Amino acid sequence: MDEDFVRSEFKPPGRRIWNVSPSVDAPAALLVFLDAELYLERVSAAEVVRGLEAQGRIPPVVSVFVSNNGPAAASDRVVIIGLSLSGLAAAHAALTTGRFRAAVCQSPSFWLNRERLASSLPNAGTRAAAFWIGVGDLETESGVSHPPSGLLQETSQRDSCGRGVEALRAAGYAVSRRVFHGGHDPACWRDDLTLALSWATSA
């Protein structure tokens, strides 16, 4: 846990939420991270955010980390961020709520339900969210079951993400696609996040 960066934690019923306060009084954007524990403890996302701010690579932001057992809040100029299954959730939220300016989807599980997301996209409107889709070139596993959920992954993360990107673009969404060298790995997501946040806060 990035205790030097996380300013507060609160526990409304059924969820845990961590807040990383802005370094200035007027932050430029709000970042909403799903899968809070994974982003804070293994990806070191709070440290990544503060490092990017210190280098001037992103503007000052407020970061909210939402535990995977609770919903995220939204407001103007919000970027939603998720990885794996929460990456799929981030994409879905950006497509269906109209509340997010961008979605950062790291190794999103676009394979779920026979790639249903890509086959049921609404057409992009004038205020449609932009998407960052990052996936590893080694994420090629298919035909596997994921315990304890029993979810069956019939196609690979890499290939389903490629088809998802094509479908999003065909529906009129702005998409930045990145294929990084590596697998389903927090270290890879940390590096990808550094680039994704610079993109998301300037998009």
C-alpha cells in the first residue's frame, strides 16, 4: 500500500474507498480506479500518479480507489480505470453511463460471454468516451476456466482485445491501443499505466 500517497480511507456500507488528495486546490481531473487493492498494493498506482504529476507529465488530479465490492462515483471530466475483469467493467461503464471522458482498460477481459461487449456496442455520440486498451503480447491463453468463478475464457486476452478495439473504432469511438511486451502482470500494468494516465488526462 502506498501509505505516503494515500491521504484518506473511508468505509461506507459494503465497500472501501481510498482517496489520494490533489497536490493543488484546483485539480484538472478525477481518476476512478476499480480493483483498488490490486492497483494500490501491486501496481503502486498512487505512486505512479504522484510521479507523473511531479514530472509534469499529467496535470494535478484527484484519485479515488474503489474496492472491487463497491460501485464507483462519477462527475465531470472523470477517467475510469480498471484491469482484467474490472477493465471490462470500466469499458462497460464508459459506454453505458455517459459520465466518463475516458476509460483506461488494462488487459480487459473482452473475451467474457463470447466477446459480447464487442458485438453489442452503441454508436459513439458527440460526447462519447475515449478508450485506452492495453494488453500484453504474451496474453495468449485460451480455453481455460478461471477459479473460483468458473468463468470460461474461450479466446485469448490479446486477440479479444484486438477485436474489441476494431469494434470500438467501427462504432466511432476514439481508441488508443497499446500492445506491451509481457503477460497478465502487475509490473506490466504499472508501466502501461504511466503512459495511459498521460494520455487520459490530456485526451
